[in-house]
Amino acid sequence: MPVQLDTVMKGGTVILPDGEYSLDIGVKDGRITLLEADIDPLLAEKVMDCAGKVLMPGAVDIHVHFNEPGLGSWEGFATGSAALAAGGCTTYVDMPLNGVPPTVDVEAFEVKRSLAESDSRIDFALWGGLVPGNRGKLAGLYQAGVPGFKAFMSEPGGEGEDIFARADDMTLLAGMQEIARLGGMLALHAESDTITSLLSQEMRQAPGDPIRNYLASRPVAAEVEAVGRALAYARITGCRLHFVHISSREALELIRDAKARGMAVTSESCPHYLCLNEEDAVLLGAAAKCAPPIRSEEEQARLWEALQLGLIDVIASDHSPCPPEMKKTEHYFDIWGGISGAQSTMLLMLEEGYRKRGIALHRLAAVLSANPAVITGLDYCKGSIAVGKDADIAVIDMTKSYRLTAEELLYRHTQSPYLGRSFSCSISAVFCRGERVYTSETGVIPGAAGRYIPSRLSQEQVRGDVYV
């Protein structure tokens, strides 16, 4: 019998969009070509015994900051993508800010793409940016394959001359008109700059714990106001919206109501809002500072309920690293606001979502893999275990416990609010396009094999429902 497959993965529990199945996976030329109950091992050059393991689709993290070009000392494509690979992720979409220059035109896009192709361990796409004055640049970026454009409704911060500027209301309206014309999508950091800037001035000088003062300076009201305003602009322009790192149930309910009215809008939250609360933020200090900030224990519980009800479409890391000295300034308000967490997203969701709260594995696969791939137009090859898709697979050992130590972190700087956390499961191996990129025994396999994956968004995909 002639060999027809490169690899067959036998005996595992495979997570498909509608449930768990005992299936073998046959891989040829980097793609899944067979999904059957018992594939003949003689058909394959290599056979991998996956008995007792869970095979999940590789995560698609659509919100990471790898800071190249120019700020690779914060995090680069080599270290960032290696950390993602070790965490079960096989595709990421890098954000346009904190690079020098930021990705706000085709020239900057090509520089970033070249660097990522040289150093990335897993596959990638790139966001474009919407900033004041670059409306005429959006069409070129969209033609280059960006899934959409990131904009900030509050000041993002940053260093150097090429700061990624906040989009004022006129920039948002004009940008949404152009993005709607292109058939693209706007990804929004939704916090009211008016509210956060005024409260920050007040709370910075207030007595008491500076960490709690910082949390109070960016209230849920700032997020809710910005989400509501952006939705109003989207109704006027017809622009598709994706709200990043939503931290409150009230904002998610606004998005749910907009979907019910037929608007094309999706939501994203992050592990740190689900797995940390205000008391953790106070205990962890600088490692847990982010914007929007970590919320109360009550809000955390409401977010888990929202996830179970289907109000959250995507879980992404919002990995936003910085050099250690930027986490050690004299005043807490001056500390860099970003959490390093990309390596832990899948395990956090398996531990806190599946183990502790009983959320089905196929539902977690939806928010970690399938939905983000569909939303960004990468689902033609990414996001699920299906015949014809890339063989992007995370092999999970549900019986082997794991504790995160600094020595195991692959970021450029070993900072994480999850250091010391224990998990009752672990990632055994990760495959990107059928190539083994990580094993628990050897770590990340050397070599930059990541490819640029252009988005294929179309008007037919512009819909506001929960996709999977």
C-alpha cells in the first residue's frame, strides 16, 4: 500500500467545532487530509501516538504587541512567537503600535512583515493602524492583507517620535467611512479619554493606595461610554467593529444589543480579566497593571457568566511587554501599563474555564481559535481541525500537572502575573502546518518557519453573530 500521508496522529480526543471525538488525524503537505476513526498507520511515513491526549486547534491570538521594528528590546518576533508556540498558539496577529515606525502605511507594513518572516516561529498576520491623517493610507494596507485597523479612543502612550496617536472623533468617523467602503474592520480600544484623563489627574494626587487609585481612574463607565459612542458612529457609517480587551459585563451587553439590531460587531476579552481581580492587582503590583484595568471580583464573576452565555467572541492575550525598568518607576501611574501573558492563555482557559467551571472544550476552542480566525478573515486555513485546513494542533496532556516558573518563560523579559501558578494539565506538543514547533521535552524547536497569512475578509463575512 503506497504511503499517502506524512503523519498520522492516532488515538487522541479531537476537539471539533461541535464537540469531542475519538479520531485520527492524517496530515499531508502541512494540511489535514483525513479525519477518521482509525487511519491505517501504513498510510503514513510517521505515526504519533496520541492515546490519552486531547488535540485542540492551535490558538489564534489576534492581539499581541511584539514591538518591532525599533523596539525589539521590549519584545521581538523571535521571542514572542516562541512563547506563543510553547503556549499552544499557532497563529497571531500583531498590533500596529509601539513599533518605530508604527504600521500606519504600506512602507511600515512591509518592514514589519519582513522582520516577522525572518524571525517568527509560527504563522502571523498584521493589523494596520488608524491614526489622525492616515485615511488615505488605509486602502493600501487593506490590499496588503491586513484584517483591519486598530485605533485608540484614549491615549495609548509609547516612546519616541513615532507615537501611535489617539483617534479623535473626526478621525474615527472619517476612518470608519473609509473602512466601510473597503469592506474592512475597525478594532477599537474603547475607553473615554475625557473620563480617564480627568480622573487620572485627580486620582494621581489622591491619598491612599496608588494601585487602587489607578484602578479607580479608569472606571467601567469610561469603557461603556466609549463603546456606546463607537457603536453610534458605526450605525452612521456601516463600519464593522471589533472591540478589543473588553473588561466589563455592561459593555458586553451593549455589544450584544447591537448584534441583535443587526450590526456587524464582535467582542474580545482577555485571560487577565477572567483570572485576576482587584485584590490580585494590588498584590501583584506592576505585573498586573493594564488598561482597561483589572476589575472587581464581582465583575470578574460576571465576565465568566458572559463567556458561558456567548457574549464574548474572542479570548486574546493582549500581550504587551516592556523592559523591566519601565515597571519600576517611582509613581504607579507612570508604570508601563501592559501584561505579559501570551504564553499562558490556553492553559489559563483550560484550567479556569474547563477544569473549574465546566465550560466545554469545543466552546473554549471557539473563542481561542475558530472565532478569531473567522473575525480576521484567516479561517480559510486557520482556526479549526478540519479537512483542508492547516494542521495547526495543540496536544494537551490532561493528566500531567504544570507550574509556571521564570525559567520556562520565553519572553524577552521574564515578567508575568501568572508566575508560580499551577495547572492540572500541560501542553505536550504543538504543530504548525504539520511541523512540530514545540514539545514539553525539548522546548521550542529552533528555526523561523512562520509564514505571513493575509486576511481574506469579504462583504459576505461581515455579520455580527457569534460564529461558532
